Amino acid sequence: MSPTVAGSPLQWGAFFALIVGMLALDLGVFNRREHRIGLREALFWSVVWTAVGLGFNLWIDIHHGRQAGLEFLTGYVIERALSFDNIFVFVVLFNYFAVPAEQQHRVLYWGILGALVSRGLFIALGTVLISRFEWLILVLGAFLVYTGFRIFRDEEPEVRPEKNLVVRGFQRFVPLTANYEGKRFFAREDGRLKATPLLLVLAVIECTDVVFAVDSIPAVFGVTRNAFIIFTSNIFAILGLRALYFLLAALMVKFRYLAYGIGLVLVFVGGKMLGHRWLAIPTAASLAVVLGVLALAILASLLRPAPPAEEVEILQDPAANVDADFPSSPAARELAEAEEDSAFAPPPPEQ
């Protein structure tokens, strides 16, 4: 165990101040003007967030011991790997809702604030429950093993935004403008204050993050029970990956075997949780296994890449599993739903 326990009130406050301050700097200074995120800018912010995360890791290592540092780094690597699937979902959602490229960065980073809240609640609840009911760690381990085998069998659920309950409920109960209004989440139309489609996309992103948290957070509980380490490693990994979204969205198709590597990581972590009473696997060994599996998956993807035709198809239409007859335009979509399903559809645009 580490010499001291990470997570004093002062440390929590300093962490939140750091994250909120950097997000404010990103959104309020460097990205105050609407613009398309280029490769150079995406790489810059990814390097910045990765450096900050690893610097935080070094601080934990120095102040709380090597064990705590290894726990943070292992949780960071696992979360970053599991969050890779988020990239594909974001591509599908942005394509489906026809989100302007200039606004995608804004949606992703406002989504971080929601992730701070939702993942914080998950971790706090999980920490309390596991401390009182130790057997829950076995349930989480079995869930991770099950999820890992589902990935191996290609049984991950398809992303179908048109079937999403958040989308249908939002469109039914919240008045929406017919078009995007720049970077605004609310706008006046016909004398009424309405939400713009950008707010709907943000709501779906937040809902998606909650779903991914169900997989990722139990995996980090297999490494450590320290809520501070779990939470901070989660957030730094998410920030680093979302900063690199605009690069990975184009390159992710080349890592065809990464999903299988992620599935194997889940099976390993789940098995570790199931057998923790009989076999204690050191954190350093767990980190080595996770890094080794992911490295082999990436290497296999590079040595045996997907056929060019398959890559082109995915890059041109990442939302291919969405119904072809379902319109992409927000206004057209409202009209189509009004005809298809009057019980859930929003009112047609006013003339």
C-alpha cells in the first residue's frame, strides 16, 4: 500500500480547479472563435492533456508512493483503451445529426463537464457499496468477463441514434429550432425560446458517456479501490482521448484488432477481480499485461490491415448502420418522424 492515501479535500479541490481552469482556457481563449479543428491543433491538445495527466501521475507517485502511482497509470491506460470505442460513437452521432465541423469540439468539451458529474456519482456509489458489500467485486468481475467475451463474439450493440430514448424524448418534449444556430444551445425562433439541435447532440453524448462508464469504471475498480485515483485517471484519460478525436476519427478504422485487445483486457481484469481472494496479481504485472495486449492488438492491425475497400466504406459512411431512409437534416427528420410515429414525433415546423 502507498504511504499516504490520495484524496484529501484539498487535493480534490485542486484537481477540479485544474480541470475547470484548463477547460475554460481551451473554450474561452484558444477556441473562442468557431473553426474547424486541424491535425496540428488536435495533436497539440492531445499532447498537452497527456502531459498533464502523466505529470499528475508523477505527483501521485512522489507524494503517495510507487504503488499509488502504478495504480493511477494502470487505470489511466485501461480507461484510455476502453474510451477508444467512444470515438466511433461520436463519429456516428456527429454524422447522423449533421453537426457542423466547427461545433464538434464545443460539444465534446462541454460533455466533459457532464462526465465529471456522472462518473463522479458512479465512482462514489461504487466505492461505498464495495466497502460495505465485498461480494460486489465478484459481480463486477463477472460482468467484465461477460462483456469481454461479447466483444470477442462481435456482439456489441449497434449504434442507432434514431432508436435512442433520449433523442425521441427530447424531440417530443423540448421545442427545437429547425437548424443549427452557430455555437448556441438555445435560440429564439418565431418569438419562442427553443433548444437548438446542438443541445440535443450534447444530451445524447452525455447519455452515451454514462453507458460507457458502466464498462470502464468497474474495470478500474479491479486495479484500485481509491476513489480519487479512479476518478482522476478516468477524467484525464477521457480528456486526452477527446482532444485527439479529430485525428483518431480518421485513423481508428486502421486498428481493426484493437476491439479484440480491449475485450481481452476486460476478461483479464474481470478474472483478476474474481480470483483476487486466491491469487493477488501485483499492479505492475497488471499494467504490463494491459500494455502488452493493447500493443499486440495494434501491431496485428498494422501488419494485417483492413482491405482498402472496407476502410473507404467506413470512412465515407461511419453511420452505415443507421437506417438509410432516416433523414440527416434536423428539419427533415422532424417531418419524417411526424409521419412515421405521431406518438413520439415532435410537432412539424411552423410555417
